[in-house]
Amino acid sequence: MKNIMLKITGKQIVGADEVTDSDSVIEFITAGQLASRGGITRISYEETELSGLDGCTTSLIISGDKVKMRRRGDALVQDAVMVFEPGRRYEGLYETPMGSVGLEILTNNVTGRIDEEGGPGKLTIDYSVSLKGLLESRNQLDIEVLKVN
């Protein structure tokens, strides 16, 4: 396992590729770990107060253009899992302290590459999310490996 520095950027998109405003962009740089084996790359990092998930660990398992995200920790009622795979729908539950809400993710595209050896690289996930009856939005998540130690 290699120690890395990551830049994580999440943004909400309106229209073709336009970000709504600066309040719709969350960006932070954090330390993490990267491991690769058999064509599968795993990245893990600790969430911060900025993401609203302080005390949680996020793991990304990358295999080709499929990304599985798992979050676990004290800030969650139970572990959260999301799967991003172009053209495929993922349905699950989003747990809140007040109960569960149906979650649906449609991945529009996964582009870029994280080097299995831990060199710099960037992965972009463009997806639409629906929290049944509450919210629908198009989002982009950029995961960039800046430095390997």
C-alpha cells in the first residue's frame, strides 16, 4: 500500500457543463492510501468536516470504468455503498438519522485513469442522482492523485 495525496472535487452541474455556483463545489486535499492488484485499484481516505462526513473512511475500488464507493464510520447510520458504471443504474438506500430514502444513481460517464503504480492520475465520474421524492441532480466527482510517497 502506498501513501498518496488526493484532491477530491465534487460539483453539481446545471445545463450542459455549467456549475451552478461556488457553493455547489466542494474541494479538498487529503492524505490517502493506494493499492493495486490484478487490475483493481483501491484508494481510501478519511473524510473531513468539509464533506459533512467527519469520522468516516471512504474507499474507492476501481476496475476498468466501474467504481464502487463505500463509506463507513460514526457519522453514518450504516455503511453507504454507491456503484458507478456507465449506462447502468444503481439503486440503494441513503440512510439518515430520520430514516431511509431510496437512492438511484445513473452513471453518465467515467473518464480518466488512476495509475495502478500510484503515479499521478485523475478519474472523473459524471452521474445523475435521485433521492426519491426529495432531490434530483447531475453531479461530477473528480478524484486526482497528486503525489505518491
